[in-house]
Amino acid sequence: MKVTIIQTNLFWEDREKNLEHFNHLLSKINEPTDLIVLPEMFTTGFSMHPEKIAEEHLGLTFNWLTTKAKEKKAVITGSVAIKYNHQFYNRLHWVEPNGNSSFYDKRHLFRMAKEDEKYTPGKEKIINQISDMTIMPLICYDLRFPVWSRNFKKQKPIYDVLIYVANWPEIRSYQWKQLLIARAIENQCFVIGVNRIGIDGNNVNHSGDSLILNPRGEIINNPKSNEESIETITLNKNYLNDFRKIFPVGLDADEFNII
């Protein structure tokens, strides 16, 4: 499976300008790819003004994603501020080239930025399929909570690729990188972390440090910090299966349920 990640700056609370910017970036993807991953809140930046920036669930950005997925013949995913049933969500859209779609609402809301006061937490994970790969997408602060990304059920893995889309500040970039590595190792999966760059409307800098990791926790793609980058890399299911076979830690995994 080929994955393309886009690490870029975002225009603060300016949906039209961001969509225009991503139109330009997507036009640079000239090779075939199966999945394109955009950052968290890619149309606005990590804004705590949902009453100003949020759009309807199947609104302008969803329609844009649908069009782009069809154009690029690839799944496109990234999160957006959404108003739904009189509540606000940090919602990740997963849009397929055939028009099928699903969504994931961020479970863990970043209270240090008062996200928990502005948005409603999600309750359900999603797992999607591309070719022979099963994929689970999560959002930013979810990275700090390993129980939520737990991969083994009845000693068998439930997904092959774990995605985190993010607006993760540079001041905590060390933690970002170490936690991504930990999630890859403990879940025996490929991990994709896509983070933005640039200074946001709160004067917070983001260095990117996007990563793609193999199930051993080794870095297989690492765009330069603080630089815009479009990277395409192939994830090999046979490599994953072989590693799980020779090192089957899942057989010793503890069973538990999230209440």
C-alpha cells in the first residue's frame, strides 16, 4: 500500500485559503498512491472558536474531500471542526475514491487548550480497509493514551496501520516522536504521524516532525523539521506478517475491555 503524507503550514481560521493551498499541494502528487493523509484541523488550524469555524458534517470540506479522492483515485483523510446535532466535534473524515466515507470523532480532547470545553468527545473508533491493509485513524492527543489504540483482541491484531493526524507543538516534539515509536512497537503495526508546521493564531510553533514507522519502531520516513514536505512511501504487508510471525507478542497480550 502506498501512503502519501503532507506536512505543511496552515492558514489560521481561513478555510478557503487552506483548501486552495491543499489544491496546490495535491496537484504535486504525480505518482499513484492509495492513501493521502492531511494534518489535524487542516482547514483552520487548532482553533478553539468552533462557533466561528465549524461547518456541517457533510459540508464544504467534505465535498472537497470527495472530489479530491475521486481525482487522485486515493483515500483522503484529515480532521475538521464540525457542528453536528448542536454540538461541536474535532472530526476526522475518511473519504474513498468510490464516494464511500466514514468518520472518527477525537476521543481525547486537549484540556490544556480547553478543547474539552469547546468540543464533544467521540466514543467510537473506526477501522477501514485499503487493499490488504486494515487501518485505524486517530487524532493528536489520542497519542498519549495507549489503551485507546490497543491492537490485540483475543491475542490477534485488529489493524495493520495506525494513523495520528496532529497539530502538535514544537515544544513537545520529543514526546511526539517517542510516543509514536512506542505505539508502533507495542501494537506491532506501521504508524503514520502527520503534523503541521508553522506558527498558529495563538503564537504556538509547530515543527512538523512527521514520521512513518515500521512495526519494530524504526523510522522509515522522516520529513525535515519546519519544512513543507510531500512524501510517498510503500508499506509492505508481507513484511508486517513475517515480523508478527517470528515475534508473536500478541499471544501474550492481556485481555481487557474499555468501559
